[in-house]
Amino acid sequence: MEVFAMGNLRLLIFLIASVWRHLPFVAAPIGYLAFAGPVHHGLVMGALFGLSGHLTRLVATGIRLRFFPHKLSHGSARFATMDELAATGLFKPGGVLLGRAHGRMVRYSGHGHLLTFAPTRSGKGVGCVIPNLLSWEKSAIVTDIKGENFAITHAHRRTLGPVYAMAPFAEDGESARYNPFDFIRICTHYELDDARLIAEMLVTPEQAEANHWEREARTLITGLVLYIRRQCLVGKRNPAYLRELLMEDQEGFELVIQRMSNSDIDTVARIARGFSQKEAKERSAVISTAQAATAVFDSEPLAKLTEWSDFDLEELKEKTGTLYIIVPPEHLEAYRPFMRLMVGLSMAAMTRRGTSKPNHVLFLLDELPALGYMRPIEEGIGYMAGYGAKLWLFVQDLNQLEKVYPKARSMIANCAVRQAFNVQDSGTARLLSDMLGVTTVKVKSQGRSSPLPMNLLPVAFHSGLFETARPLMTPDEVSTLSRDQQLLFVEGLHGMVTRKLRYFDWQEWQLRRRAQ
């Protein structure tokens, strides 16, 4: 009843405003009628009748809009409301921190993956990675390009569980160690696939589809890895020895292939015999490709930290722990195979059988396209959530992602949360504008006409509203959002503009820091 009364009140206000707005046009003819002679009475009465028809139309329009609202014919896009955010659980404690809205923390507690568009030096670390490493209470795996995330968060993460920082450039020489060959489940029917994954991560393809030389190099490395893991001395079962074998001279490498051909491991022997049957020129090209892929292990610090293992990747899904993979930006290109290897094996470890209640693991993968095309990433978006893993992918812009991943649009669509701030790329701005959608706006037009000079007696007055389509935000408006604002898209909700986080302004962090 209250709602009905309120609606009628609004209608009454609308009618009064309409009459008040057009009162001069009623008063003018009446005044003229009072002082004019009979000759002009017909003209004035006609004007009054015309005006009454106009007012009747306005009243009818008001009634129609009140009781029969017009549908948004050109689009119904809008921003999510605070009530909708609350109803979806985005204000509940726990989950991944995304930003602030209406003075409250926005958190995502769903099982889907996340994608952030943000250029360099735009606040990804202080606004996304660091706040979540300080608030996420389960396992995390982080690609830490500058080492800042580790420096700020490792003390807190140690209160939750063990912390492993694989840092070949650590100034103190202290780094966690992990031998990728320990990932292979030897003497099982999984060992070939495990070795093949190592080879795939080491050989970075120029495009999503590996070319002939890259595929053959992967096959050769697969055979060598299995041979080393199964038949070489314990102290040589590591990537550094793989590099050593590949750098043998022609005669020495032929002896390696001969020993592999005589192996009692069928897969190793088959790969070696297949390699021997190739022409000399092709063998040389394959070896060169494999050598380029393993050149990173010429680094003495990296050779040492992959010599043996301090931890098991599968432990991270059994109990809370944190793995930082730290490589300075100036060495990112050279150490890309190492980072690909660690990320790829970490993801694969999450899918192995283990506890019936796996610990949820958050992957914070900064500068993802810089690692090159990774099949586990592209495919993992579809199935990793089922194993308790949550991927958060950070890219600079749409163009960068599409250059590496041909199915980039599908990856974006399959992420439950899309975030963007400080957008500078026009293609990314257009994509975000399209994601926000199109809304219907009303444009007002009005005018009057009169056959008499100086419009002394208006005989026709017309005004109206017409509807047209407009993007909820144009690409230009997306690009010019203030530096403390961001766009958020959460599955099941309209897009929203929220505030970015900065961990050093976060009250909970300040209290925690004082306590430490």
C-alpha cells in the first residue's frame, strides 16, 4: 500500500510540474482573450483547444510511464548495485581481495579463476598480490618478478606454514632448492608423461603450436630425462647433467644415444633409435634446439638450486605453504624456461591424487605472457578449479595476451573475475567497454513555432524524449578512469567501478605490522 501511495505521489508531482511548465502558454491566450475583440476570439479559442490537447497528451504520457514502464529497447546495461554485491557475498570475510566499494572490502570466495589487465608500474603488487598474500590463509604460488612480494610478505606467510623462495639471484646465496626430475613418478605408467611435461616446459615455442624442430627437441629431451632419472648415478639425476650431455661433442653425444638405444627401458630405447635414423642435418638442428632450451642451466646458481629438493610440490595442496619464484625483470627472458618449468610442474602437482580434502592453492602469476605459451595454463582454466587451485593471471593488455595465446578471448570469458585498471591500450579499452554493454538513454528535444512576428502568440509547442543506444562506458571513459579506480566484472553481476587497494593503507595490515 505504501509503495502504491508513493507511486501515485510521484505521478501527481509529475502532472503539477507539467502544468506549471506550460502555464505561461495557457495564461497568454486567456489574457489576450480578455482584452481582444470578438474578431480574435476564434483564433484564441483554437489555440486554447490545441494547448489543452497538448496537456492531455502529457497527462496520458505520465500515466503510461507510471503504470506501463517502457522497455529499454536499445540495451539494459547498468552498474551493479551495493545490494547486489551484498547479496552475492562480495562483502563477506574470506576469499580473494579485489578492492573497495562503498567503503567496504570486496572479496571473491568462488571457485573460479581471475584475470587482471594492468600495465607495468600500475599497482598490481601493492593492490593485488601483496594484500592477498597478507590475507590468504591457504597455500600460494607466486611468480615474483622484482622480489618485492617476498620481501614484504614472507614473514607473515611463515606464520601460516613453510615458505620456499627459489631465487637464483639471491644476494645472500640462500634459496630453496627443487630438482624438477624428482617430479617424475619413476617405474609407473606416469613416468613418460611426467618427463614429457618437463620437456614441454623447457622448450618455449615461438607460437602456440610448436614447429617441427621444437617437437623433435622435446622428444629428445624426454628420452634424455628418463635415461638420466632411471639409469644415471644419483648425483647426476638433475637438469645440470642434462645440459652436460647435450653439450657433448658429436662423438660423445653419439655414445650417449648408443647407450640409450641399448637401454632396457623401452621408451628410452625407442626415442634414441628414432633419433639415430634421422639425417645428420636434421639431428644437428634438433640438438641445437634442445641446447638452446637448456642453456639456462649453464647458470651455476640455478644448477645448484635444481640439484636436489628441499620440498615436494604436492605438499602445497596437502598443507599450507608458500612458494615464491623470484627472477629479476632484466633476467626474465633468459630464465623463462626455469619459470615455465616451475609453474607448469606446480600446476600439474595440484591434479595428482592426494588427500580427499585438498588445501586450496592460489596461483599469482605476474607477467604471464612473458613466460610464453603454456598449454597447462590455457587448458587449466577449464579444470584446475576442480582440484582446489585458483589461477590469478596478470597481463598488461589484450594485445600482449593474444600474441601468445590464440584462444585468449576464450580464456578471458572463462575467468569468473575480470579486473582492469590504468588501461592504456585502445584494444583493451574497447574490450572492456563491450563487456560493460550498451544502455538506453533518453534525449530531450523541444521547440515552438508561431505564424506571428516575435512569437507573440505561439500556436504550436512541441517537446519530447527519444531513446538511443550508448555504451555504459565508452573506451575513452574506460581509459580515463582515475588512478585509484578500477573496473570489476564478477560472474553473475553487472560490471562495477570500485576503488583499488593499497596494502599500506589497509588498516588490518597496519595493526598486524605494529604487532610484529
